[in-house]
Amino acid sequence: MDIEFNSLQELFKRIKPALTTRVRELYRLGYDYLKEEDIWNYLKKTNWRDAKDLSLAEMVNDILEVDEFKIDRYMKDKLKVTTRSIYLEKGDQIDENESTINLSTTERSH
């Protein structure tokens, strides 16, 4: 019996228990910053990109067997290209490309 999904979101919800299990395992191994979405995105980009007719069992197996070193490298590479800003308080940010601070209110005292 084939199970069909109407959206990727529906599929994600279906395999989320496997993602959560793997995140817990990775946490115990010291990868406490990895989330379910990170594993999903990594596998979607690498293992599942050109795959056809993947079964749920194959996807769950990929999730549970994902190499922690590869996903760690993937996430660190993603961080290298992410623009970072400094958030001081809600609504405040310093853009790394600017030399000024943009405040959401006019004056603040501490």
C-alpha cells in the first residue's frame, strides 16, 4: 500500500518522530545545536534531491543513519554564508555593513 502526501509539510509531519529521535541522539553526541529542520534540509538537498518514489521506510532509515560529521559540516558551511547582525534589544540591530546603530526608539537609558 502506497501512502501519498499532499504536501511536503504533511510528509515532514509524518516523519518528524524519526527526526526528533535523531536530534536526541545527536544531542547526546555533543551536537546540541542541530534541529529537526536541519536534518530535513540536509537530506532533502543531498540524499533526496534526485530520488524518485522514496518509501517512508527509506526516508526514516536515511534520517536515523545520517552521518553526524556530514551534517555538522553542512550546517557550519551554511553559517559561513549567513549574514549576521547584532540584536541588542527587540527591534534593534546593527547591520554588519553599516557603521551606525538603528534603534527602534529614540533614547534609551540603562
